[in-house]
Amino acid sequence: MTYVVTQPCIDKKDKSCIEVCPVDCIHETAEDRMVYIDPDECIDCGACVDPCPVDAIYAEEDVPSAQVAFVDINRDYFKDNSATRLRVDAIKPRA
């Protein structure tokens, strides 16, 4: 199990989750529209869930069915972040 950041984070990037993560597994760059949790680094502590002001973070098995694509999006970001950014843009086009 890992934690997953979902669609409500897009264009919000509050970063409260980053501040509380004990293992620094939540990443983002200026180019990113959301933050991403590295599933290989996440220790499943859940510290990131409550600080998120938009309720965008879920345990992998609890991701709402409408947001399940974000399980792969978080995982794929660490393999090909450019392709992942395009996928996020397709899900929620830029304003």
C-alpha cells in the first residue's frame, strides 16, 4: 500500500503534505500542476492526509473509483514525468 495524490490537488499544490512527510517522498517541481507521492519511498504512515486542505490524498486502496487513474499517475511520474504532465493536462485542461 502507498498513498496517492488525486485530482483535487491539480493547480492547488498547497504543499502542507510535503512539510509533514517524515521521509520526503512527496515531490513536485515548478513545472508540475500537482504533487506526487513516490510509491517506492512512501512508508504508508498517513501523515500527509490530514494536512491536505483539498482532501486529495488517499491510501491506495481507498482512492475513489472516479480518481483511480491517479494511482498510475503517481507511480508513472517517477518513470516519465513529461508524459505524466501531459496526462494530467488531458484530465484537467489548463485554464
